[in-house]
Amino acid sequence: MSSILTNGDLAVTVNGMRFLNPFVIGSGPPSTNATVISKAFAAGWGGVVAKTTSLSDLPVVNVQPRYGKLNGPHGDTIGFQNIELISDRPFEDWEADFKKVKEQWPDRILVGSIMEQYDKGRWQEITARCLAAGCDALELNFSCPHGHPETGMGAAMGQNPAMVEEVTSWVVAAAGGKPVWAKMTPNITDIRVPARAAKAGGADGVAAINTILSTIGINLKTLRPTPTVEGHSTFGGYSYRAVKPIALRMVGEIAMDQPGFAISGIGGVCSSTDAIEFLLMGASTVQSCTGPMLQGFEMVHELGEGLGAFLQQHGFATVRDSIGKSLPYFTSHHHLVELQAEKKAAKAAELANRDTEWGKKDFVAEAGNLVSHKE
């Protein structure tokens, strides 16, 4: 493990939680039980968001295959699709895992991810039980783009701002002051709207973005979409490199709309460069899920070394000092036109003072323009 990940140089405090570094495993296969969560912490990750769970009576049945890759012209993976559901393990097993992980890794941040039906009692029960089992915070999955939409769960809930606000308020009321993050769906016209709703409901922050509803492609021989299960497929969640530009934009929109609101940035984090860009766009922690699935948990070593070098290069004493530093450079297109016009005018004025420009217009007038006139 790289010492910079745990020696405090990259530490950041978010909603009262001290992350040894801002790198967090996103909810999914890399956080599917206590064994893999412990491996992530052993590798140096500052936090883990556990795979999304629900109360045990909710039926969850996954299929195989459930992943698809989109490769670039040189064979490298640029996009990844999954049709995986939330955890199919009994919630009681998760309670035991949460306790085990926190006993073994008391200095790391463990975030429980929960998703339930539109039922106050169920949301508050699972909230209380997760926190009693040792979770430091909760992430509300309002964003899974596939699985259980017919029950109004996941993205179906996250696309309804009124419901986001109400359910968030239920969880906050049961959380006893523990941090609550709402995970945002990108499958919406304006991500600022549900983020505002989450804040209005009492959320301490948001995680953004979850995967983008998609299909990875069609097999031109069989005419079947992939991944193919018994000859059929369904639209699933798109992640990895290809989604980063969209994720950066949405994180930036939330950060500019809600200054000071905690954001855990997600979407295409494959290297330290990617992670740093999310920090500069206003995220205070950075999650990666597909990255460690394809590269291994050890990818966090490069994340730490790269961020450390970046902070030193720019004279940032802490991670916090770098957060949101690129936001002031975003403006409207109208303002860009004005800025460009001002620069052209200034350049024209500068050229007018050069000897090479003399004589191109009225010579007497040009000379007169250079005379200092008394008041």
C-alpha cells in the first residue's frame, strides 16, 4: 500500500467524516460482501459504499451473463454496461458484514447503500438497522436505472423530485444525525432538480452520477442485443471512460447550483487524472466501481500518487484546497462572446500604436489620436 493513502496527506473531512483519502469504492460488485470490502481497505481505499441492499423480503434474482463491454479501435475498454440488480443476499447477512468490517477497519468510512419501495416504515427500518450495525453514513439509491422499476424503486423514484424529497426526509429523521447522501440518476433532463429536492429533504450531500441507461450494442450475426440472456436483453447501466464527460458536467452543475453541498463524484474514474478532474469540478470525494472491476483494487495506488503530485505542483496544502477550483472558469456562451470581443478590441488598440500601422488610415487623425489633451 502506498503510504500517501493513509498517512494523512490526502485526508479530507466531509459531513464530519474523516476520509484518509478521497477515494471511495462505489456501490456494486467491488463491495458485495465483507471479504471484498476488506480487500479494498487493505489496498488503501479511504471509503467504501457497500452494494445496495434492501430488506430480506424483497425478491432479487440476478441473471448471467449480466455485463457487456464496449471496446475502442485498439481493443481497450471504453464503456461497460451492466444489468445487475442490487444485492441478492439477506439483509441479516449485511448486518453481520457491516459489524465485521467496522471492527477490522475502524479508521475507514463505511457507507451503507439502501433502496426500498415507497414505504416510510421500510426506509426507516433499514436505515436504523444499517447504522446500528456500524455504517458511518447512508447512500440512498434513487438512481439504479434497471431492476424493480415496476415498484417505483431506483431511478423511477429518483426521477420524481417530490418523492426524492419525501423519502430523504424519512431517512434523515431515522438517521439520528448520521450523514445521508442521495445518489442521483443521470437519466433526467436537469440533475439539479432532484439534487435540490434531496437537500430540501435534509440530505447532507449527493453522489453523482449513477450509470446511464443504455444498450452496449447489437450482435450483427444474431441480431441480438448484448449482454444476451436466453436470446434476449434489457437496457442497463452504462459506465467507465465514456461517461466521464457527462458525469463531470453534472457534478459541476450541482456544485454551482448548491455551493458547499457535499458531492461524491462518480463516472469513468480510471486514473488519478480523472479523479482530480472531479475534485476540481466540486466533488469532495471520488467514487469508482467499474475501474476496480477492470483494473483491480490496486488502482488506488496510482490515484494517490497522482493526486499527491498534483497538489504539490499547484501548491495546494490539502485536498480541500483543490475542490471546485475549476468552477469559476465556467460561464455562459453569451459571456464567452463578450470576452472574445473584448480581447479583439484590446488587440486592435495595441496594433494601432505600432509604427507598422501608420498610414493605413488618415495620417493626421492617427497623429491626433496620440496627442495628450489637457482638460
